[in-house]
Amino acid sequence: MAPDAISLELTDSAATDALGARLAHSRPMHAVVHLQGDLGAGKSTLARALLRALGVQGAIRSPTYTLVERYPLATGGEAWHLDLYRIADAGELEFLGLDGEEAHLWLIEWPERGSGTLPPADLTVELAVAGAGRQARLVAGTAVGRDWLERLTSEQGVAADS
């Protein structure tokens, strides 16, 4: 049975990068990931690690001011990294042109600010500062997310929450 959630301790930035790589290597062809956590929790760091592991070359910029950065994927389509911290109303997303089929991977920081206008999360990654590191909880929101967590636990040696 596929797990609904996984909790991980990320002791340092290398552990965050490793999680990004594991997510990249086990990801489904199309997925929506909501990245949640306070400022400084590691949302952009994890997104950057995931994109790097997917083969994105060159600068991977935080979309804090641009709201969305688009990256071509070697497997086709694009990864869209959104940071909605600066939007005041979900209606502002209407002007970003986010309705295209080219998005194979959505990485959305501060998804609650786009509530009602964004696709539902296949996977929610909740990040929190924990001492010198981070605590990560990955929660499946759909069957695609549960299958993703199943691949993480079976192929990557990650333990599911009990």
C-alpha cells in the first residue's frame, strides 16, 4: 500500500540537495508540488536541488520578484517554479499565463496565496527549521502523489510515516 506521508530530518544543505535529487529521480511525468514553510525554511533550496537533478543548466533564479521562472526539461515540457509570497490576491495569477500544457512539473512556494486558482497538489512538502537543519514532511494529495511516495520508499530506502 502506498504511503500517505513521509517525514525526514534534513541535517544540512547536502541532505536537502539529496532529497531534491531523490524527488527528481522518482518523479512522475506530470506533477504539482506545493512547497510550504516559513521564510528561510528551505523551499527555494529544495526546488533548486530538484531542478538541478533534472538537468536544468545555468542559473536557477528564485522567482520571488518575477513570480514564475520556467525551465525546459530534457524529458520534454517545462518545470515552472512559482513563488507567490508577493501576491496580494489569487486573481493576480490570471496575468501570468499559467494555463499552458507545457508545464510538466509545478513547484509552488506559498501555494495558499493562489488558493482556488492553482492545480491541486500531488505532493505537498512541508519544511520547517529544526536546530541547525530542517524537518521535511512529504504528504500525498492524489493517487499520483501516493505513487510518487511509494517509489521514494521502495526505490530510495526512505521510511514512510506510520
